[in-house]
Amino acid sequence: MNILHSTHSGPGYIAPPRLAPDQVILSPAYPDQLDGSQVLSLRTSLGAYDIAPLLAKLPASQRPDLVVVRADASGRNRPRNLGTLRCPAVLVVGDTHHDKAPIGRLIEYALSEPFSAVMLDYTRQHAHFFIEAGLPFVYWLPGLNVHRIPVPSAIEPEVALSFVGHVGRYHPRRLALCRALSNAGLPLQVSGETNQQARLIHARARVNLNCSLNGDLNLRIFEILQSGGCLLTDRLTPEAGLDLLLKDGEHFAGYSSFDECISSARALLADPARARRLAVEGKAAYEARLSPERIARDFFALVERGTIRPEFDVRRDSRLALVHGALGLALLRERIQLYEFLQQIHKGRESTRVLIAPNVDPRAITDIADLARLHCVVDMTSDKVRAPQLADLLAKAGVAARIRIGTQEGDPDVPLPDVLLGSAADWRSGALRTAMSRHARATVLLMSATDDIAAELAAAGIHRLAKGAPLYARVSR
């Protein structure tokens, strides 16, 4: 099969997987390169570009049977005019867990071109937004971007505790965690190596630390397991899918806080036999279920026959049970914008308390439940009658254990929120204004606002987040 693989990545950093021998890479990070008369790669513009002129550079023998487009929140790769190719095009969605409007912009791109399928590999928790936007074929294929890099099968540990990856300003939680481990006296070795050297370090370390950038199922999980290393990683919410693939305590060691990470690292270093068992079992599970060869077969089964393993079915996300028919893109965009705003807060803070007014759309509440470090309470003290109905909806969506419903005055979890979330109905009823007077330093987010209350909101310092945006905010300083 001739595959045209469009990506923004270069050969030295997360190179695209080689899905077929006859694969041509389109990328701003690759040169125009030939092997005799065969095209290996073509350089593209950065961002949006017309794919048709590039297609004209290919000999007839290399006309594509399939186009794979990898796009993420950076906007660095946006091929256009895909309909001229006369073959299926698949969109592989990369990072949607950080950057500016990552989910909304990728949904707009997905809707603007004739993609036959949309696949997410890092952020299963965002697949429901793509489904709700009306994209009919949305899938999760974890580890699609992982390469097979061999390492020696028998390596004695040379490093006690290792982290390989970025720990700069774009990774605030990871940086803080590494500092906490070092300050606790643990022998953490941090390295920025990639590819072969990284895999050797994973294999040589007794314990390998992973910390997601923002609740994503990142490549390091798969790379550590493939290398035969013991994985110590942050637990993700059920919607992210890690628990569908691997078992905490059997294939890896999980942590939910800095303190737990420190204690788990100490315990693993003090018990080399347990660390080795986790490494062996983790690698066996990876090779059986998630190896690059297995995932490549899954990719073609999906593209050619529309079949996918049950554990990869994104419609198992219980939040979709609250979706009935077409809801309209305007309402969905507002929920996405709310989620993206809170996701950005979540990226940089270890804990954020969100107090939710009684009339906020329950679907928006279930959206943010997959942000593990948000502590959300719905204040139903003024509307106890509807509290059981909301509890039923949250249970149906599978998030009841992560969203508290407060019905008693003086509930200890209700005071001192970092964020107040309400709706226009809560503003009109006075519930949000009362909460604002009690919690003057909190960031305020307002949904479903209409022009008739815009002047009142402005007087209270609440304005649209951006021109034309449906979400209003008063951001604390």
C-alpha cells in the first residue's frame, strides 16, 4: 500500500511510524529526498498548505492509496485540498491537552476536510468532543507513534531512579515533581536524551519516572515498557484509558500526588525484586497488547475493515450517555472553551477548587471531571430538590465519585474556591452574585450569557474571554 504520511515532526524527534515500506513523508522538517526515481520525502510549508502540488511531484507508481495526516494543537501541519487525492484520508490527532484552543481548532480542521476517520492516541478523554461535533468515525489507537528500538535483553541496572524528557517551563508539574524528589533525597537522574539513548537509559534504570504533561497517555509509558524498564507513572482518570491497557501494581506503579510518588520511589528502590517483577510483567503486557507491530495491525484493521479492539472503543466513555441527537456546534464550542480554560489551569497547578452553581449544564460538569486535579463541588444548597436528579446524571456519566454535590449550608468543601462556574440562570437568580461576594478573589466563569445581561456582567468585571467567544470570565489576578 502506498501511504502519504503528512506530519510536522522531524526524523530526530517523534518521527512518524513507518506503516508501509512505500511511505512518502510530507513535512516542514524533512527535505526533498529521492532514492533513484522513488520519492522518500517532500518538504512542505509550515502550517496550512495545498497538498495537490505536492501530489503532482510523485511518480504514478507512488500515487497514494491512503493519506495519513498528523495534526496537533501547534497548527504546524494543516494540509488542505485533501479531496483532490481521490483516496481515503485519516486524521491522527496529537496533543490536545495544552496550548491555545487545542480541541476546538482541531475539531474545526477535522470538519473542514473529507477525513474518513479520526484517531486520537494521547488523549482518549477528548474523543467525545469530536463525536459530539458530528464526526462519524472517531477512534482511539494508543501508542501509534511508538517505534521499535531494540535494546540488549540483559542489562544490569546502572541508574537508581531516572527521568528522560523535558522538564522546562512548558512542563511545570513535571519540573516541580523532579525538584520534590531531589529535595526528598532521592537519587533522581534527569536526562534529555531521545530515541536510542533514551531506551538504553530506561533499560539500565531500576525505576523510570513518568509524569504526564497534563493527564495525557504519553509516549514515555510505552517506551519504558518496551525497553523492559520499571515504570512509575502518574495515575490518569478513567477517561484517559490507561487502566484499560495496563494494571496498576501489576504492570506499573502509579501515584496520585507528589508525596505518593516519593514514597513509591523509595519503596521500589528498597525492593529491587518488586521493581524487577513490575518491569517483567509490564514488558510482557506491552508486547502482547501494545507493541508497534500489534498497533500497526490494528491501524490497518480499522482503515480497511472498520474494526477495532473493544478496549479501544471510545464510545465506552459513559459521558456520551448524556448526548442525545445533535446539540448544535455553538453549545458544544462553549463547553469546549470552558474545558480548555480549566485544562490550562490544571496544567500548572497541583490542586484547583471549582465551585459550580446549580444551573450549569451537567454535560459541562462531566466534561471537566477528567481533569484529575480539579476538585469540583456543585453547590445545590439553594436547590436541594434537583440534587438527586443531578446525582443520577453524574452517575450515568460515570463521574459521580469525582464531582461532589453540596446540599448543606457550611459544607466544608464549598468555601474558598479558586474558580466559580455559573450560568446566566445563576446570574439572574442571584446565586452567582452571592457566591462572588463571598469569594471575591476567585476566577469567575459564566456560561450561556445573553446580550440582555451583558451590561450587568461588564459592570461586575465579567467580559467575553475573546471576541465572539460564548464564554464570559472575570479572571482573578
